[in-house]
Amino acid sequence: MRIAFAASEGVPFSKTGGLADVVGALPKALAASGHEVQVLLPRYRMTKPGRTLPESKSLTLPLASGFRFAAIQDGGEADGVHTYLVDCPDFFDREGLYQTSGQDYPDNALRFAAFSLACLEFLKRSATPPDIIHCHDWQTALVPIYLRNLYTGDGFFEKTSVLFTIHNLGYQGHFPPHILPRIGLHVGLFTVDGLEFYGKVNLLKGGIIFSDFITTVSRKYAEEIQTPEFGCGLQGVLSARSDRLQGIVNGVDYGPWDPSTDKLIAANYSPEDLKGKETCKKALLENMGVAQPALDRPVIGIVSRFARQKGFDLIAEIAEELMAMDLYIGALGTGEPEYEELFRSLAAKYPDKFLVKVAYDNTLAHQIEAGADMFLMPSRYEPCGLNQIYSMKYGTVPVVRATGGLDDTVEPFDGKKGTGFKFSEYAPAALLATIQQAIEVYRQPKAWRQLMHNGMRKDFSWPSSAKQYVKIYQTLHKDKAKAKAAAEAANP
């Protein structure tokens, strides 16, 4: 099949989070199984420019706010996947992808409307239409909205289906109602059954309504988002489409995340030879400012966006109890000012135990995965999560809340089987008890080594998840063929 990915970020071209990793890896797995795959991304300031394609030098984008123009650059081909970059400097030649100084760009609706239209107009210049357009998160929700409204009756896309993946329901693309005509849509779409959501336009809602199928990034999260607790107001819309909703756990690309080959860590190691793990632990503690590391102490690693979603309010509640224990915490991340300040203040109060770097640092992220004994993810909700999967590969035992993808991927350790530790109740006492349980097992070397081996031998690589996507693609392809045959029979 011909599959086109439309996404707002993807490695190695642009990245703010896990979406970029998925868009960088899933297309490769699909191409490896014989499909023709192309990826469409914006060309941001951070993205190295490619060669502008002469046939797509000037795409006209009919936005009611005024005609805009975009060019398509060739991002090159790698692992069977061809990447194209939508070049529209007015919208994308900026410091950040979605915001600056912690504030969303006020014209984000226009920016991603232009990107979505450019994707569709570029695809129309192909010799053959795509069988599937696979869209990701609210930034590309306008692709199915446009297809089912502006492009109705366009024969080119007659056989094209849209699969829409929700990576995080918490980000929905809310805008005032007057944005509709500015992005080329009729105000008639502003209804309860359309894009209206508590007096605002909700682009993610439109993606859910107008796509042929919806996926999200774990089985548990697909269930959770149909409930009031996790549905972010869209639980009714999602439940109404539950027959076209499926959760597929994200795979990971073990290429850069394998302790036996990782060039960013102090020593390589494997399940068969774990000696390098202690070298990594010593190097991590020294890199984070511990002059004389006590290697018998457990190190709890955190690599995360510092946000309320990630459960750091629980850590604030039990910080004193944690720091009274014989352990280190090594944390890396950036995010909401409240939680950045929390981590800085804990580091200032406990400089020999609470080790923090408030930054984005890919090298240190690898070093924490390799040097920590445990990895903490007490998330309020977690659609999938990748770090718990990386952690298992590195023999770093995950301690997680049983939500979303964390619940799907981490199995509780029973002394022999299992890969980590989980708690269910979102409460400080539950988190503290689970950390204490993990440390108790850590003090039992034989059991801990068994636990490490269990995790390191797990395989969450992309081919398994890619097969599930292909199955959906094939079903959508057959549905289109049946619909066309039925229409022809009704109108011979």
C-alpha cells in the first residue's frame, strides 16, 4: 500500500517529545514490510533545509485570511522512507515548534491549517493517490476535516482513508469560533456534532469525527479515554466511535537505545555481562556532582517533562521521607515552572542526594537510563510512555503508576516473573510504599538480578506494533473498495 504520514514533528528533523520518535520509527517498520511510505513534516528553523522540488515550488494555500504559499523540500530517503518538508517560513521559521517562552503561538491554528493544506495539495500532485493518510495529534486533525469537507467529490482522494492517532488527549487544539472561516471552513461546522466544544473550536474532536479509524498508543489508554476521568471532555465522542478505536502500544527503536552498543554511556553491557552497569552508575553520579559515590545505594532515575501530568506533585508530598532513605535521585527535564522550581529547591536542600539538571540533554538521558538502578514514572496519566521501555532494556527497573501504557508494558515482579513495580491509587502513600518495596528487593541481589534480566530480555521493537497498524490499513482499504462497489451497483 501507499501510506503517507502527516505529523508536526519527527526525528531526525524535529522533536519535542515521543511523537517525534514514533514518526521516526513506525514508517521504517512499515517500509521494511514492503509498503511505500512517505512522511510529511513542517520545515522548522531547527530543521536542516533540503532541495526544493521544482514541481512543488509554490503551492497555493487558500486560507480566508489571505492566500499563503508553501514549497516542498526533499528531506531525503532513509530505510525505505521518503521525507518531504513543507517550507512556509512565515509560519515555521521560528524559535520553537509550538510555542515560545512557555506560551503557544497565537496563530497555531493558521500554521497547522497551512501545513495540512500543503500536505493534501502536494499529495494531489502525485501520480497515484495514497491508500492511507496516517495523521497524528491535533496539529494534523485538519487533514481529515479538510478531506471530508473541502475535498468532498475530489476523485483523486476517492480511495484514500485516514487513520488518526491520538498520542496525548490532553492537547486538543482549542481556538475561538471566528477561526473557522480564517482556516477555510464553513461556520456550519461549529455545532455540538461538529467542531464545537464548550464554546470553542476543538480540532482534535474534528479529527476523531472525520477520520475513518482512530488509534491511540496503548490498549489501556484506549479504554481510559472513554471515561470521564481521562476523557478530557471527549469521552462521549470517543465512546460513540468505540467500534473504530483501537489501542496499539508504541514500539521503540532499539538502534540508539541498547546498552550493548550505546556510545553515549560510560561502558557497554548486556544481560550476559552486567559489569558495565556499575561503571555507568559511578560515572552518572560523578557527572551529576557526587564527589564520592556510594555505589551500594540505589539510584532512582527520572527523565521527563516536568509537568503535573507526570505525577511530580506526589514526589513533592513524600520528598522528606525519600530523602530520609539511603538512596540517590537523579532527575533530568524541563517543563512547568512550578515543577522546575520544585526540583531545584530539592536539589538545593539535599545536594548530596537529590541530583537535578533542568535542561534537555540527550546524552545525560542515556546516562541516567544506564546508570540508574530504578526509573520512576508516577504519572497521573500516561498514554504510552517510552522511558519505561528503554529502562527495561538497560536493566533499570521501572517503578510506575498503573495507568495507560505503563500498565500495559510493566509486569509486577513476583520474585521470579515480572519486570517492575506498580501502584494504582494516585496517592503519595501508594508511591512511597512502592518505592520501599522496590528498595527491599534491591537489597536481595539474586532476586534483583533476575528482575533486571526479565526486563532486558523483553522486546518492544516496532515490527509487532507495525503489523497491527497494517491490519487496520488493510481493513480500511477493503472498506473503501466495498463502498465503491456498492455505489457503482446503486448507480449503474
